[in-house]
Amino acid sequence: MSELKLTQHPEITELLSVLEQNGLHKEQNEVQSLAAYIDEMGGQLSAMNEELMQMHREISTIRDNSLKVRCEKLISGAEKQLRQAATAIRTVKHNCLCMARNSVDTFKAKGKAALRRAVFAMKIPSTLALLQDMLERQAASAQITAERLGGIQSELQEAGAHIQRAGRTLLGRPEPEDAEYEQNRGLLGKAQTVMGRMRDSLSSMAARTAQLVDRLTSERETPGSRHSVKEALRDLQAEQKYWEDFPVPASPSAWR
């Protein structure tokens, strides 16, 4: 049975309904945007991870142990990066559900103004900005991995050319060795392509995240959303109190 999407969780649907009923449309849009983003990102990371796992299985068939170890080390590093991203998504999802439930409880106890401040204290744009930073760093890491795989492939091609020259001198090399060389060369090329796709996907996700951060931030700063100094102070105090009462289970630094 597939895991329930964040947008489908009762805690999120109830919070969205309460926000709409109270005319807090900007806050509703923030929560909806975050939930939809987390669902989309989770699906994309899952697809990338599946492709990388398949590539790892193919790399494990390389008979040259030294070559296999070098390639597996690079692929394993990329898999670790994706696991870190998946952990960040699970953390944000868990926190979002907890804070959605707490926001509704706050509304029931203290009313509309407290609800607005509770959603503000969820720091949705800041959370997305942290995810953006993580994605950008992982895209850069995927680029380095692709380049290193390309370097290994170049070494293999040079070795293959040397063997060909030696083979001509010795009146031909054995066919099995020739086939193994071609298989390894093909696997390295495929691994490099997979890492290139991973880099492009992560870069695209980071760019879309940046656009979402900019949109939500600008909406918070529109003239119609500005509040008095007194209200701003209440927002700050509510945010501080919120994080004292409901600390996040994992620090964002764990995503780095």
C-alpha cells in the first residue's frame, strides 16, 4: 500500500479548510504550496533512486574488481546523497503534520489571529529555502560524480587502445576479453548518463524551489499583507513560543 500523500492527510486538509473558512488565503496558499511541493519532490526522488539502484546492480556485474570498486564507490556516494534528500523530505513532512495539527488546536483555543501567527511560525519559505540549498549542493555533487565516471571511462578507452595495439602485434587478442572491454565501456557510459540525468533533475528541482520561495516571500511582503509593529511583535513572540513548545525532531543541519 502506497504512503498517503501529504496533501491527502487529514491534518493538512483540516488546516486548509479552517484557513479558507477564516479568509486566511495567503496562509492557505503557503500550506497548500508546501504540501504539494513535498509530494512532487518525494515522487521525483523515488524515481531517481530506483534508476540509481538499477545502475548499481549493473555495475556490480563488472568482472574487473578494481574497476568495479571504483565505480561502486561513486554510485554508492550518489545513493547516499539521495537518501539524505529523502530523509529531509520525511522530516519536513512529519513536522508539517505536527504543526498543522497544532495550528488547528491553537485556532480552537485562541481564535483567528493566533491561527495566522501559528502558520507564520511554520516558516514555510525558510524551510523551502533550506531544501533549495540542499538540492543545489547535491546537483553539484552529481556533476562531480559524472565527471569522475567520465575520467574512468577515458582511462578504460586508453587501456583498450593499448590492448588493441598489442593484440595486432600478437596476431589478435582473445574475443572474450574484447567483449568484456566493450561491456565495461558501455556500462561506464550508461552510468555517466544516469548521473547526468540526476544532476539535471536536481538542478531543475532547485530552480523550481527557488521560484516558489520567491513567490511566497513576495506575497508575504505585499502591501496588503503588512501589519502594525504591534502585530509584528506578536508574530515574533508567537514564533519563538511555537518552537519552544513544538521543537522540530531533526535539525536542518542534518540535511547537509
